[in-house]
Amino acid sequence: MKIFEGSSSPAGLKLAVVQSKYNDIIGERLLKGVTDCLNKYGLKEENYEIIKVPGAFEIPLTADKLASQKKYDAIICIGAVIRGETLHFDLIASEVSRGIMQTSLKYCIPVIFGVLTTENVEQAVERSRPDSSNKGWEAALTAIEMADLIRRI
């Protein structure tokens, strides 16, 4: 029996990071988690690009445009959608996750969902702490492993 899994070695990978600027303090903390992880695992800064978009709703279109260029091995999508008093949260969270998945399947590359969908600001702060529990860090490591796995299979 053969078992395939991705490694955490980013050698030769080219990545893109799409960051929502809305809820910017959380977004910047997630971005720090992404870049800390990529740097720790040895991906050189010239091998990844950061694209900032106004809000989470703009992430799927941007990821789709990047994926269509066929120059990235994976795309990391980060941001925060925090529940408020209206249905806006439900609509945005659902469409962003759907758009990210559709892009991944359409272009057959990992498009990683690192968008926090939380009930309140406190939960978002907790998930963007400056350590390895940071969901940006987790998204970056997932991107490295999935890009390697997709190459192998």
C-alpha cells in the first residue's frame, strides 16, 4: 500500500497570499502568522506575494484571477468575518468559503481557507495570537503541504 502526504518543505514553491483589509488588526495578525510560518520553513520572500483586498467578499475573485495565471502552487486566503446584528455575516461567510472552494476545484490548486468566521472580536483575537496557534500560520503550513502533495499525486 502506498501512502501519499505532503511535506513541510517549500522548496521551489511559489505562493500568493490574499488578505482582506477589513477587520485590519486581525488581518495583519493573520498575515504575520503566515509570513512567520513561511519564513520558518524556509520559503524566500521572493517566492510569495501578498495581495490586499478591501474585504472578505473580494477574496474569491482575486484568488480566481491569481489561480488563472497558473504561476502559483497554492493561494492562501486570510481575513476575518465577525458576526454582527444582521444577516450580513451569514451571507459573506458562506459566499467567501464557497468561492474559495470553487476556485480550488476549478484550477486544481490548493486555495486555502484562512478566513476567520467568529462570533465576536475576542474569538478572532484568540485565533490570531502571535504563536503557532495563529490560523494564518496554520493556513500557510497547509498551503505548503498541499502544494507538495498535489505535485506528488
